[in-house]
Amino acid sequence: MTRYWIGRILQAIPLWIGASILVFVVLQIAPGDPSVLLADPSFLTDEQIQELRESIGLEDPLPTQYMRMMAGIFTGELRSFRTQETTMSMIRGAIPTTFSVVFVGIVVALLLSLPLGVAAGRRPGSFLDRILSAGVVVVISFPAFVLGIILIRLFSEELGILPASGIRPIDATGYNPVEMLPHLVLPGLVTAFPLIPILARYTRDAVQDTLAEDFVRTAYSKGLNEGTVLWRHVLRNALVPVISVIGILIPLLLGGAVIVEQVFELPGIGRITVQAAILRDYPVVMSTVLFSAVLVIAANLIVDFLYGVVDPRIRLR
Amino acid sequence: MNSRFIVGVFIIVLATVSALAAPWISPHSPEHQELLSRLQGPTGSYLLGTDNFGRDILSRIIWGGRVSLSVGLLAMVIAVSVGVLVGAISGYFGRAIDAILMRFTELMLVFPAFFLLILVVASFQESVRPEDRGMILVPMLGLTSWAVSARIIRGEVLKIKQRDYILAVHSVGAGNARIIMRHILPNIVSVIIVSATVRVGVLILVEAGLSFLGLGIQQPQSSWGNMVSDGFPYMRQAWWFTVFPGLAIFITVLGFNLIGEGLRDLLDPRSGKGRAV
């Protein structure tokens, strides 16, 4: 068992290194000279530009530059071109925001989609089932940022019951979940929105398949009532495919977080990335992109681990 | 006939015709500013209202459709072509080639799509004039989104490769390229078409998202995404400025998704699971 997990983690390392090389290559073939972004090139002599390039190490051979970048990421010494803040501390400051939004999004999505999926799976072809099937197409076609804007207009401006921006009250210093909750409702809903019909559909299919299994008949014949059978026996088995879908959707969720953070002005990883991209602050963009890759790899490992928790039979294979 | 397919085709034909016929059907010039009628609600002369420069929203949506649709379609062509090429070669030849190509595909999938795109767009956008952004966006979107298609195609090729008739054409001396082009790809054309249709919708959404973030199509060119973004600060006074371009994105993407779903049912009635992902 332990060997399996060590193997899995070892396999993930070359993937991440490959990802870092890909990012480095993209930045190398990108036109333009990052050094001219630090000062107005029209006021610089050629010598000054040369000096500037040497000072930030752009004149070194490419492998040296790559190794230095990677070393910088690992030691936490890689710094933003602009603010000189380490990218590590920028990411650390943004993690609570992005994680809480994605977490609330997943929880809201599960709370809504599981009952929906179970209800639809119990009666295939019913009205609810057909609505659900049509709902998937409609929901995945709806741009998240438009939904966010509409929600802000409705709940923040019209009704004035929820904050439109920020992750916590302005005077807050820590990340207190109770204080953050009102701030997380709208971003969480926008994050959950595309997930709901997708998860509900997977739950529905899985519930429908599981209901046909022998052990369900056994459970009924033991005299268990329908609720117990559905929630204790059917749903637990049906959760396996649902969990794997969440794993597949993690990259999508993180991508969605970029938009959600922009709409609700949340200081998360997505917003840092977009701002750094617009200002062409390469070290920051590079760090956040590689960090997001770590998250995707980690999410896949966690999902595989959860399989074993939900369905003990999988552990043995 | 499948009703979803028909509705989808109707939407896309309407969107395409209005984009192509933009110079003749748009009521105003998309750039014409009527400063005295800024942020005007929908009226007889401005059916969908005006924006903060007094420009006609309807006309800008019609012209913006040219950008959104062509970026979506062209990027899809690149994404699906690369996807088919990688998927077919990987699935057909197997062994080392498969291993290398699939590791590379996994590499592309390790990045959340938006993060990779932001990196690429940020690196390249300064090298072109703002009005040419659309053209540089196409290869970027295409080259960052082929991995999903490649995986699907590879899986299909692996299935077809096992069939007896492939062995038969092999034994009569057909070359690899001929087998792939003439005997394998025609059998998975339905899978390719379905994934291509859905991909156009996804790419239109991604382009709109990037433009909304200020990284895609930029002013003065109108794209549905940057219209939504421009209207955002005016949401309180002028909801139409944001909502109508947003609806244009939604309806068009819905059209492509409906065609995709409809086609899937028409071409392969057995499949019904896992439509959305």
C-alpha cells in the first residue's frame, strides 16, 4: 500500500518538472525583452539595457537561468520583477482566499447536486430527470462572469444583503470563517453553479446503476426503509464516480476561480496571476502557474486516495 | 429528427448569418458614438440600448459576433487538428511513441486551462497591435486546448485498431498512413465532429473570459467578452450594457452544445452517459 503511494508520488514529480520546462520554454520564445519593462527603454542607452539584463540574469546560459528559477521557487527566493516581494509570500497570502472559495463551491455543489441526483436516479425518465438532463446543457453554456455580475447586482446592490467584493471585512486581520461566510456566499455560488448539474447527472447515473445491484434488493428484503437504503447503501456506492468527477473538474474549478476572483475582487491566486500577466511580471506568473499545476497533481492523488476510503474494495487492487 | 439538434442549428445559423451580414443588418455603425445618448435603455432607435460612449449595443453585438465566432471556430480547427493528429498517431503506433505523446498530453492537462492561457497570452500579446489581438488569440487558444480531444481520439483509435478488418488491410499491404487516413479516421469521424462542436462552445466561453479579464480582444474592437467587462462598472445604471452581450455569449454557446448533444444522440444512440464532461 505505502509502496503504491510512494510510486504514485514519484511518478508525479517528472510530470511537474516537465511542466516547469514547458513554462520556461514559453517564456523564452515569447518576443520582447523583460528588462525593458522595468524602465522606459527610450531613456536607456544600450549599455544600460545590457547592465539591466545582466543584473536580472538574462545574459546567463538558458540552463543556468532555468536552474536558478527552479532554485528560486524551492527556496522561496524568486521575486516579483516589480514589487521585489517573493512570489512565495504572494502565493501564501492568496491561498486562504482561493481555497475557501473553491471549498465552499464544492460543498455547495455537493449539497445541492446529491439530493437532486438521487431523486432523478430513483425515477429515470421522470419530470425532474428530464429537467436535469436539459439543465446540464443550459448551465455549462452560461458564462460564469455574467452570472457573477447578475448576482452582485441582485444581492449586493438591489437587496443589499451580501457584500459584493472582498473575502473578509475590511478591518479583519485573520481569516475567521464566520466573518468570511457572507463574503463567500456569492463567489461560492458562482463556483458551484457549473458543477451542480454535472455532479447531479453523474450521481443520477450512478444511483440508477447501483439500484439494479443485488445488494440493494437484499437490503430491502431485510426490511430496511427506502431512506436508509438510498442514503446508506446506494449513495455510498454511487459516490465513487462522483468523487472521480470532482478530481477531473479541479483544473476547471481553479480556472473558474480566476474569473470569480476578478468579478468579486478577491485577492486570490487567480487575481494575482491576471494582474501579473497584464504587467508582464514573469516570475509571479510562472510561480502561480506552476503552483496551480501542483494543485492539480495533488488533487488527482487525493481523489485516488478517497476512492479507497469510500470503497474499501478498491484499496486491495 | 432530434429537437435539440434542430434548435442548436437554428441558433448557430442565425448567429453566423447575422455575423456575416453585419455591414447590412446592423442598425448603426458599431463605432459611431452618440455622446448625447450615452447609457440609454432599449428604445425604438437603439433596440438593446447604448453603452457609455453612446454606441449602439445591438450593432456592437452583431459585429462582435464576427470576432467571437471566428476566434472560436478557427481555434477549434487548430485544437481538433492537433488533437486528432496526436491521438491517432499515439493510439495507432502505441509503445514508445504512445508513451511520449501521452506524457506530453498529460503535461498539457496538468495546467488549469486558464492559467496556461494567461501565461501564454501575457508573453505574446505585447508583440502585436491591439487590433490584431484576435489573430494571435486563435493559435494560443488552439494550441493550449487540444489535449482533451487527443485523449478521446486515442481511445477510439485503440478500439478500432483491434478490429479484424484492420488486420486484413494490413495483410494486403496497406501502409500505416493509408490505414489511419482511409480505414480508421472515417470510423471515428462522428466522435471528432461531436468533440469539435462542443469545443467551439468552450473556446467561445474561454475567449469571452479572457477578454473579460482584459487579456483577450481589446478595445476598440468589440468582442462579447470585453463588452460585458466594459459594462460591469455601469451595471447599476445600465444593466443592458452587460446583460445583452452576456446573453449573446450564452445563446451561441448553448447553440453549439445543443448541436453537440443532438449529434451525439443521432450518430451514436447508445451513448448517453457523461455528456457534459
